[in-house]
Amino acid sequence: MLSAIGKNVEEMANEHKTRFAARLRELVDTRSVTFVGEEAKQGVCTAASQLPINWANIDMPLAERHARGIPDDYAGNLAYAEADRTRWDCEREEHMFDQIQSNRADATSIMIVCGGHHLHNLRARLICEADTVTHEDVTTADWFDPFVSQFL
């Protein structure tokens, strides 16, 4: 069991998850969110998927990534050309945007949970569709610990 500063990493990761879930619930309540689209691993239960509102996994399934020739390990992997990594990101973000649009129904207040890597491009696409967009980076929250996040 890994431990850091008197706490085991599992306990610290659970604290992270609890705080993240609480922040999601707060945002849903204060912003009257009725749809959440989330970039998540397929088949994994997440804090966002447990919210009592319409939720969809917007990430491209692995089978589709493979069919498009997108490697599992491309993100941040300098073994692949930057042009290829950018193209693969764009393909995934286009899929995410399409999933948002097809699953949001008539929702006017939506929340997208995604990695910072895709945030700016998805934000730009939503703005182009006349959505008003605000964003929050949880990595700047006082409770966020980058050491712990690698174990989530």
C-alpha cells in the first residue's frame, strides 16, 4: 500500500473523488444543468454518471478509435508526430461534439466533463453554435493534488 504524509493513497484518492462529486452536484444545482456529457472510459461508473440528470459518455469508443487508426497511447506520446496527434485529437473532439449535440435534447444548460486537453477545442465548437460557455479547471481547486490524481 502506498502512503504519503501519513495517509494512504487510496484514502487520498477517495477524498478527491468525494470532493469532485460534490463540486459536480453543486454545479448541477446552481446552474440548473439538465445534461452532462462526459469524456470517460467505456463502462466505468463515474461521479458524473451518477448525477440524477441526463448523462452521456461522449468519448469515442476504443473500437471506433482503432477502426480510425488512432493509437491508444498517442496522447502526449512524442513517438508520434505532432501533426498526427493533433489530427487524432480533432477526430475525437468532433465525435465528442456530435455526441453532445445528439444527446443534449432541448437542454439549455449543459455541463461537459473532459480532460483539459480537449477543453479549449470543445469550448470553441460550442461557442460557434451560439452557446454561452464558462469553464472550470478542477486542477486549480484548493483540494486538488496532482500527485493523487495519477492514482484515480
